[in-house]
Amino acid sequence: MHLNRIVAILVVIEMVHAIEVVHAQTATRSSRSGAQLFKIYCTKCHSLDRSRSLGPSLHQSMTSKRFDETQMRHIILAGKNTMPPFGRRLTAKELDKLIEYMKTL
């Protein structure tokens, strides 16, 4: 009986630790700025200096009216041509931060 209690306590401790780890990861992820998100998700394929990369340059992609916000959201969420969709990778808040950052480019 004593051993069962010890096992139960250890299981609870592990569960609490797992919850704390997930909470810390979520807090870190939600605190990412638009610039950080851009660097993580976009710069592997898109440049900022008008040079061609795997995908088109995103230099002034929104400020030049090349894309409006609705179009950019759709492209990011659903993908386009060879660009994969990011709808499952980004939270709504992250997408908002990314779009706001892209408006400054």
C-alpha cells in the first residue's frame, strides 16, 4: 500500500512538471515578435533585399500594395504555388504579429 502511494505521488509530480514545461514553451512561443516569426518561418525562402531566393523577395510586399492584408493572410495560411501552408504552424496571434511586421518591410 505504501509503495502505491509513492508511485501515485511520483506520477502527480511528473504530470505537474509536464504541465509546467508546456506552459513555459507556450509563453515563450507567444512572446515571439513579428520579426522573430519572420526569421523563423519566412527567411528560409524569401529575401528582404529584392534578390530572388527560393520564393520571391518580400521587400515592400505589402507597403507597395503588391498584396493587401487579406491576400497576404490567405497566402500564409493556405500556401501558394510551391509555398507550403502555415495555417497549422502559426497561431492567430502569431499571424497577426507576422502581418504587422511585414507591413513595416
